[in-house]
Amino acid sequence: MMKALLARFRPAEPRLRAAVSADAGQCAALHAEGFARGWDAPEFERLLAEKTVAAHVACDGPRPKLIGFVLSHVVAPESEVLSITVAPDRRGRGIARQLLGHHLARLAAAGVTTSFLEVEAENASALRLYSRLGYVEAGRRKGYYPAGGDKAAVDALMLRRDL
């Protein structure tokens, strides 16, 4: 009885699916929340229309509200994650891990054998996620990301995962 009651108040698992062009506006809004320079809806429309882009989204609620997305550029047998984000109020709940795991499984099924990505060296939460999913450092770009104010530029880490 208690399990059933608790289950009613626990957030439902997100629904994971392939992204479609109609998701462009919500992807742009999520991207703007997660990054200093967000991509706009026309940029997402262009990306989602490209044959070399694979994209998946996480949805929540009775209406298909997006709570996360991941996009990769694919030239088999390799792919590069272009962007991944989860809504700020849903972070820390394993959604990014589920979403990226789902995405990588779909890429592997399509013949991709290696996934690359780039991340700021100081982004500890992203580095934990990528490490848990098997990514390893494959290179470093010194001072790649500009910093504001008195801060020094931040290195970019190039990560790789064999699928």
C-alpha cells in the first residue's frame, strides 16, 4: 500500500524518443537555459533536418514538454556529441545519463563505433556523467573557452568512447 502511494508522488520516468523538427523551439529554450550562447530555433530546425544529425529528447508530463535533448553529428563509424542539456529544475536526477545512454545505444545500432565530445575542463558534473558512461580523455585544447572578467580561459577536453 505504501509503495503504491509513494509511486503516485514520484516523478514519472522521462519518455525518450527521437527528436523531430517540431521540437526545435523547445530545444532552443532548453539550450538557452543551459549555455552562455544558446542556439535559436532556426538553428535547431536546420540541425534536425540534416541527415548527418542524430537527436533524441526526454519528455515529461501529459503534454510532450521537453526536459532534455542530445544531438550528435554522425559520419559512421564516428559521431560527435554537439550538445546535451537537461532543464535546470530536473538536473541531478539521472536524466542526462538515461538520455545519453539511449542516444549512444541508437547510434551503435546504426553502425557508429566511436563517439567523441568536447567539454569544459572545469565542468565537474558533465565530466562525472561522461566518465560514468565510459568516455575517456583523448586530448586537450589549452585555453579554448574564453572566460569573463579576470578569469583565465578554460581548457576544452576532448573525450572519446568506443561503442
